[in-house]
Amino acid sequence: MNVVHDSAVATAVRAVFLDRDGVINVDSSAYIKSRAEFHLIPGSLEAMARLTKAGLALILVTNQSALARGLIDAPELTAIHRRLTDDLARLGGRLDDIFYCPHHPDDGCDCRKPKPGMVQQACRRHGIDPASACMVGDSAKDLICARAAGCRYAVLVRSANTDAQLEDLARQHLMPDLVADDLAAAADWILAAPAAPGT
């Protein structure tokens, strides 16, 4: 399923919130526990660099319950993200910030997606109007988070569970604005129109 893109939508996007696993890197049901298990999806860094060069803020928002489960420690997670930002910088891209939820799903925190806590915190810290933002994720949790935070657009990147995710979202009347094959396709959609005059 693909949603037809109206080129006018891209004029309003000034910030992009990015899920990590399944969007930037290959996801794993066993969790990403080390740098050795962190494998970039082809084209994802290049897509992020294009968004940066177009003047959009890029902010990573990712659930990382592997911390609470004891599968990875904070220094190793920081090292993964440092490698990601260094590799992105070599292409002229930049992550403006990284937010992660370290909690277990049963902890009842306010930051774990689908709750909008990380996006709301990012908006406060960086002065972002969520009505000018787009969320790109690969799960229903990302889309629900985007809508709850007031993001103007939400893009679902295809995964093995896309059909089930779309059925879940349809039941909640929370369909994405676009279903994209990957982050590169999502970036194409976001950048399809020139900036509006005077912005």
C-alpha cells in the first residue's frame, strides 16, 4: 500500500523524527546488543545526509529496552550511536539529537513509544513545533507516538510486519501519510517539494 503524495506536504516539514531499528539499521528480534550487531540498511545514511543538507533537523527517538533487560550497557549503546553519527558526518549529515528510552515495557514510563514523551522532550529542547515535523518509523508504535505528539506527518517504513501494523492502525483510525519501502524513499517524499516562499 502506498499513499499518493501531494507535493505541497513537504513544504511544511522542518524536522524529522527517526526511529532507529528497522529504519536506519537492520532490526533483530534478539535486540541490537553491540556494535558488531549494528548493520546499516543500504541507503539510510545517504538519505539522512540529504535531509540534513536540505536544512531539516534530524532527531533519533528509539526504544532501547535491551538496557533494562541487561543485554547491553549504556557505554556500548553510546558507542553504537557515536559510530552512527561519525559515519553520517562523513557524508555531510548530522543528527541534531538522540533520545532513547532505557526502560522495560512493563515499567510504565512516559518516554517509551507509543507514548510521545521523547518527541515532546525533543520539541521543548530544540524549539520544534510538532506541526512542522514528520516521524519516520517501522511500527504502529511510531505512528501512534507521532499522532499523540502532534506531528504533522507520519511515514511507515515497510517491514515483515507491515500488513499487520496497517491493520492495527486502521482499527485506530491512525493511518500513515505514506508507506515507504525504506528511509531513502521516505526522504524522497519529504523532499519532493521546494521550501515554501519566505521560509
